[in-house]
Amino acid sequence: MPNIFDKIEAFFMNLFLDDVDKDYGKVLPYHKKFGSVDRQKRDIKQKRNQQQREQSRGF
């Protein structure tokens, strides 16, 4: 009986997760600028400016 359930589970796993293990072949689109040094610097400057604006408002 458990053998039948294992086969059913394997069938659905193969059906739904077919594309998971395939190699995309290049950098994923949402990771293209992830490690960009210029973007990191820009993000740090924006965060610092935001914090300075919040601190200068007072109570």
C-alpha cells in the first residue's frame, strides 16, 4: 500500500516540479544588478539621507 502512495507522490512531484532542476543557462533576470558596486553605493547614500531627514525632524 505505501508503494502506491510513493508512486503517486513521485508522479505529482514530477508533474509540478519539472522545471525546477533545469539549468537556465545565464544569470537570472532579477540577479543582474544584485552585486553592482554602484547600486550598493547609491542605496547606502539614499538610506543615509533618509536617516538624516528623519533625525532632523525632531519630535
